[in-house]
Amino acid sequence: MENFYGRRREETLDTIVFAAANRIEGLPREVISRFEALHFKEYTRPRFTEVCVRLLEREDVDPDVGAYIADQVWGTLRNRDVREALRISRLSETKAEVDDVVQVLRKYQPQRGRK
């Protein structure tokens, strides 16, 4: 690293890097070998709802609406991604608005297994 007046200074730092990914199939083996892979169980429906409600409470979403969003994401959209619940919560405040957003997402999201 270059400092003022053209002087150089070097330091050795102990560094830890954490990374997360849903899929690693496209990553080169050289990159994958530098990390420890941890595999987590998928959420059960009750656990998914619990995690969604807690996450959405941080966003000031009413717990009943948060549970409703979780139910729509899991049941109607057949999605297991908590981030989808967060996205829907940012687009709606009431259960009726959640229904509208979910209806649009169902209509325009790509169908799984179909191209």
C-alpha cells in the first residue's frame, strides 16, 4: 500500500471470509476448495412461517400479515425463499394488497419446469 510521499507500508492481516450461495455448480473448483461447504435442511412450513414473521416484524409488519405473507409464499407461490416474503411485504401493507401482489407474481413469474 502506498502512503503519502511515495513511501510503502505492508501489513499482514488475519482475515476470515464468509460467503453464501444457493448453488455452487457454476463456480470453479479452485474457488470452492477455499471454502468449507455447509448444507442446511430446508425449512418446514411452521419454521418457514416463524422465520418470516420474525424477519417481517423487523420491517414493522404486523405479525398476522407476516404470517399471511408466509402462507402465500409457501402455499400459493410454492416458494421456499424468505426473501420473497420480504419483497412482498415491501409492496403491500394489508392482506388484500398481499393478495394483489401474489396474483401478479403468479401471473407473470416463470413456471417451474416449463421454458
